[in-house]
Amino acid sequence: MPIQLNQVYYTYNLNRPDSKRALEDISLTFDDHCFTALIGKTGSGKSTLIQHLNALLLPDSGRVQINEHVLDFPVQVKKNGKVNYRKMKKLHKKKLPQVKEIRKTVGIVFQFPEYQIFEETVLKDVSFGPKNFGCTEEEAIEKAKKALTMVHLDESFYERSPFELSGGEKRRVAIAGILAMEPDILVLDEPTVGLDVRGQREFFHLIQDLYDQGKSIILATHQMDVVLRTCSRVIVLDQGKVVLDSTPLKLFQDKEFLSSSSIEPPIVFSFAMSLIERGMPIRLENIRSTSTLAEEIARVKGGKQ
Amino acid sequence: MRSKKKELELTKRDENIPLDSAIYLSNLSFGYETGKLNVKNVSVDIKKGERVSIIGHNGSGKSTLSKLIDGILVQNEGDIYIFGVKMTDENALILRKDIGLVFQNPDSQFIGSTVRDDIAFGLENNQVPYKDMDAIIEDCARKVDMEEYLKSEPSNLSGGQKQRVAIAGAIARRPKILILDEAGAMLDPKGKKEIRAIIKERKQEDPDLTILTITHEIDDAYDSDRVLVLNHGEIILDDRPEVVFENDDLLRSIHLDIPFSHKLAKVLRKNGVDVPEVKNDEELLEVLCPSN
């Protein structure tokens, strides 16, 4: 089990009048080589949860385990009988030699990752991460080149300025920057927002590729068609709690849950459901995209003729 | 301040432009670098009260075109006429009073510290008397269904709500033309729906309002009277949405999506299932599996 969260609580601005609870009693396990979707409305706690996966945020209470590295709070720092959380966290952050290891294991691609590009050339930008983790210049460049190959950017891009690339290319550079640190687990927060249809399609091929190469993928997204097409597990967050942990197939059939959580199934799926309601014997479990739906309909229609 | 006479002089109509024209582009060209044109020889006549969508993929030139119409960029060649008046350096500010703009990023266009302040900003700029402001602000907030949030700060609003405030700010100035430049692109599906519903409602209440939507999402183009497809800076299709969507091969070749029913019908035919042309999902459902 590479990632395990155990009763994780997190509150922004803890013990202050403007405090806001973001995560409540989260217990989750992410297995090796998983392809998991994380869905929920804006403000449901997705981003907060993601930041716990590589120690950008530390839980107020509970335990996060990433491989053998444990993040929890054994030390109780008390002042006038009350736990001084802020001091505790400060203390704790200093005592966390495992943070570096964790960040090597889990790579996070945030929304609009291209905003984090800053170097003059593509190669320099991508090799920044490994250099930061103590690689020599040559090693870093080696890793950068490998990462750029993984995102399908060839040698002609190495010396170009990342700022003159197209939106989709920039985003691939930013992801290469994460891949260069060779994480086993890739966490992506709304990675295709703002890309056009082609950019999105290319991007999801890329993620599928990375999964096939052995990476674990955790994907926060609003795009249900992507969830249906690629993910084997789906976790729904609402107001900081896990309200569903299931498969896309089960989620999209659960009409009651969908309407209460205002999630809309992908159009392919709802269309298939309408066909079934009208009596067409198609098998929902085979449907993941427009082309698989067409194949199912052809199978049924073909049988009749 | 400019004298009324001078202002009249600056906003004289060109006799050659049709009377019912809202935005008239004539042979418009623009390039960021010399030798490369991002907008190529675009000529379009958008009529008063028309609801038009410009669709194109990232890099097709649609944002550049919208910046030219907004007056943020100045064309290398060609002319822009707003209600028949040729846009020049001198009158651009006067003409832009008729244009309301809503941009992509909900955060970068929220200027005020509260919703009320934000809507007031545009009014102050247009020198609306203070005594009239409250009524206008409340009316506009109601139109975008945000009247309960007038005292709210932007940090307490969702992306969709912020964009609705941006729309309120734009319509508060009573523009005759409303331009939405990828206004839903950064929102979740719910936010996008909210924006679409608000725009539809606006149009129903004010049929004379000319609306120009710039988008790469096909769903935004569905409700339009007319769709312009842009590729490599040129308009390659200009027709009613249902006619434009017929050209699915062309649309796909320039990396635009087509509506689901068109796509499924096409793949079905490839799989040997005989399906006639359909307009929407309901029709396709009826064709495949007639209800009793």
C-alpha cells in the first residue's frame, strides 16, 4: 500500500475565528498501480486532500503514510493545558526528514501547471527538480531528457523558451518537470482545464501511457467522460468527507446519489441508460466511450437483422 | 471633457455600412510578428440583436480577433465598424461604451472588495450619478441571480458566481453588444451551465442585445443564431449551428468536437448500423429505439 490515510482531519486557520474545516475523518488507501478519480464540487476538499499526499499540508490529527514514511503527530505540544497546534506543526515540519523522500515518491501536477514554468529553456526548466533533489548537472539533464521523451517532446524543444510554446506544449513541459523527479505516483489536479479538444485528447493519451508504464495515477477532475473512460475507481468528496468510494460504472448508475451530489454522468452513459430504459439489451459494463457504445448498439442491432 | 459636437463628429456613421449592422469587420488582418498573420482578412457583418458564436481551437486566432474587436489590439489592416461607425484611436473609448466584456479568468476581473463595489466600478467609470447607482446595481445583481450576495467578498464566491458578477458589471453599463471571451472556460460544468442559462435569459429579456460568444466548446455554440468557425486566423464556416455541425469531418480535422448525437450517428454508420441524419440526442434515441 503506497498511500494510506487514517482518520485525517485538516482545518485551515485552526483555532482562529476564521477557521474553516476542509477535511473530516478521511480514511483511504491507494494501492500500487491504481488509476483513481477524485471528484467533488469546488470547495469539497479535493485540493486539500491532494496536498496531504506529498506533505505540502500536514494533518491536524490522524495519520498519513506514504510507503514506509509516516506523517502523524506523536509529540503533543501543550501550553496552558491546550495543544498549541501551530507550534506543534512548526516543530514537526523541522523534524520531517522524510518529506524529501515523500516528494520524490509522489509528484503533484497542479491546476495550470504552466504558471510554474520559469526557466529560459525547456531543458533547464525540466532539470530544475532533479537538481534540487541533489542530482549532478549531468544526471539532472539525463532525467530531464527522459521525462521530455515521456511527454512526447523531442530534441527540437530542448533549447526553446518554454514561454513561446502553445498551451498544450507548456503543460507538457510542466508535467515533464514533475516526471523528471521520477515519482511512482502522479497526482493531477484538473490537468486539462483550458485546453481544447485536441489538447485534452493528447493529454489523456499521455496519462494513459504513463499508467501503462507503471505509474499510479490519482486524478482530480470534473470531466466525467474521462472518469468513465480511464479510471477503475472513483472517490467522491463532499464538504471534506468521503461520501462515495466505488467504481465509475456503479456511480453513474446510482441515480439517487448523482442527483443529491449534482454529478452528471457522461453523455455516453446517460444515452446508454436511456436506450436500456427503452428496452435495448446493451451491456453497460462494456461502455466507456462513444465508440464502445456504438459497438454495443451494432452488436444488438446486428443480432436482430 | 469632449464637447457634444466633437463627440457627434467622431461617431458619424459610414453610409456604406448596412443600417442593421452591429459589428462590421472589413478585411481585418493582424499579426503579432511580421510575416505571420494570426487573423487573416476577416470580413463579417454581425447584425443587431444577433447571437453569434466564434469557435476555434487553441491558437486558431479567436482570442486575437476578440481583442481586435474590443480595441485591446489594433489591426494591421482592415477596419472595424461598431453600429456603422469606423473605430479609430480617437473614438475607440466612446464606441466601447456600447460594448460589455466578460473575460475568461474569474479572479482577474474582480476589482471591487464586495460584489456591490465590483458592479459599481464600471458605472463610476461611465460617470453614472451616484443617486442612480444603487437601483442599477440591485437590478443587475437580480438579473444574474446574485442579489443575495451584494455584500459578499470575492473570496467567498465560487468561480461561477464571480463570472455572474462580471456579467452583472458588464450589463450594468447597458451595453448594446455583449462579448463573452471564453467566459466559461475556467469553470466547472455547473458554473458553465449557470453562465449559459444567464445569457439565454438576458437574450430573452432584451432581444435587441447583440451577443458574441468566443469559445472552444461546442455546447456554447448550440444556442446561437449563427456560428463562425475560425482556423488559422480565417473564417472557414459561417452558418446556422445545425448546418455547421453537419461538417463534422472538417470540424474534427481542425480539432473541434462535434455534438454527441452527430458523433455517435457517424460511428454507428461506420459499424454498419443504418442511421439517418439527426438533429439532437432525442431524435437519435427515437431512431434507435422508438418509444411506444
